[in-house]
Amino acid sequence: MTHPMNTLSLVADIGGTNTRCALANGREVLPETVRRYSNAKYNGLAAVLQTYLADEGQVVPAAACVAVAGPVRDGVATMTNLDWTIDRDTLMSATNAKTVAILNDLQAQGHAIGDLASAAFRPIIDGPETSAQAVRLVVGVGTGFNAAPVFETETGRFVPPSEAGHANLPIQSEQEFRLCRYVSSAHGFPAIEDVLSGRGLERVYSFLCDEAGTPAKLSAQDIMAACETGNNNLARDAAGLFAKTLGTVCGNLSLIQLPFGGVYLVGGVARALAPYLSEFGFKDAFQDKGRFSPFMANFSVSVVEDDYAALLGSASHIENLRAVQ
């Protein structure tokens, strides 16, 4: 495939297992250019990007922006679930792009929220009409967990970095206390991500099986499949406990950030759980804040069903950078 030189942007979404790359024309991701690469086959991001650019006809991008599943500090990203370190010099050298940027993957999701079509959102909790400048909150539930506010400012969209998934799990009941003890036995600290993630759902299932006296393990995919078929009550109970915990955490974060523009759940686990959130008590847990419970009606909640949102957000961010240069 051939492309015009030095006009398109390279965008990439780097997860713990796979990296997805694409080209973007301004804020528009070109769907026919999306490719997926297994990280295990490469020794670093530079090799992945160079392979992708070769696969796309040796295109030379004008800019490059990558979204990374891990913290970014001073232009350097450290992967949480992958032994890669990514910096601006490496990105510039691998792509020959003049403008480069590195985002946390949740930041990229946040940058996409204002540009997604309405069809990309699945409503979970309705809320009042609000202005386009209202703060939004993006919550990622997938391989890990994270959350960050999205601010619309006079100089553009701002999504601060965050590692919210490593804060403590909330405890409101005896069962939640026992779950925290169970999670802590693995590595001594009950973090939100230890429950609200793909592997977290698997832990919740194992916890309930142990408590029932029938120790067992099941993959997150199989747990969700059992919810659909209804042939495993403990799987449904695990998804239910997961949904309620997610509601509690999202409610807590909403009181901190006041996202009158809405809460947006992103990530593969969030999409898989979306059909069951209402049934499993997400709304009740979200709004269960004592005397502040009525106030929680100010916040709508939706699931983002566009799997390319991180690529779109990366394209939006790098286009903003190019515009101010």
C-alpha cells in the first residue's frame, strides 16, 4: 500500500499483549491501515513500528503518537505488564517523524471522548443535559484499571496522567473485607486493579468458589460466557460482585472529579460487562453515597463501544500538537 509522504500521522495503541498501529489523516483514523502485532515477537516498540511502516509501503509519517499501557513521566513510558521502556528519542528515530508524543493509554481514550460519534456510546445511567465544556471522567477496565478526568480548556483538551488502579479497594461489607484479605494474600496489597480487571474478575470467581468450598478457576472470557448461558451461578455471582465494586469505585471517583459531562467506561472488560451492569446492580452501587445519593443523579454513565478509541485519541492529540507548532 502506498501513501503520500510526510502528511499522515502514525498512531499506536500498545497493550501488554498486542500493539495496534494505524495511520491518521488529521483526526481521522484510516480503518484500512489498522494492523495488529504480537509484542512477544519483538524486542521493543521500535521494531514493531518499523515493521508496520514497511508493511504500509515504507510510509514516512509527519507525526507519531503512541498510547502506552503504563505511566509516562517526562516523555518516558514504562510498561506495566511488558518489559519495554519507550521514550521520545526512540519514537522519533523509529518513525523519522518530526513531531512525536507519548500518552498513557487512558489519556488517549480521554482525548477521543469528545470526537467519538454518538453511536459509539452505550448508555448505562442517564443524566441531565450538560455543556460541552463540562468535565468528563474516563474509566478504563481491561487488562488493568485506570481513571482520569477530561478537561476542555481554551488551549485544547487536557487529560492528566493517572494510575488510579493502584489505590486501595473500597470496603463496605463483610464480604468485601474477605475479598480484600483474599487479594492481599497474593502480594500484600488489595488494589482496585486486583479486582476490576480481566484477571481481577478471575480472582473474584476463585474467591467465591473457595468460599463455597468448591475451589475452581475460570478465565474471564469463560466467566462472561457462563453469564450469557446462565449455567454457572458462581460465575454470575462473580460478575455481580465485580459490577457492584465497579459502581462503588466509579461513584467515589465521580465525587472527586465531578464529571458533569458524564462517566465513560472503556476497555474490553467494560464492553463485555455492559449488557449486565444494570441487572447486576451497578447503578445502585454507583449512587449509594448516603446523604449524597441524590447528588449522584448529576452523573450519567456510558460504555464506549468503539474499539479504536485510543487510536482516535492519539490522532486528536498529535493533531493538536501540530496545530500549535
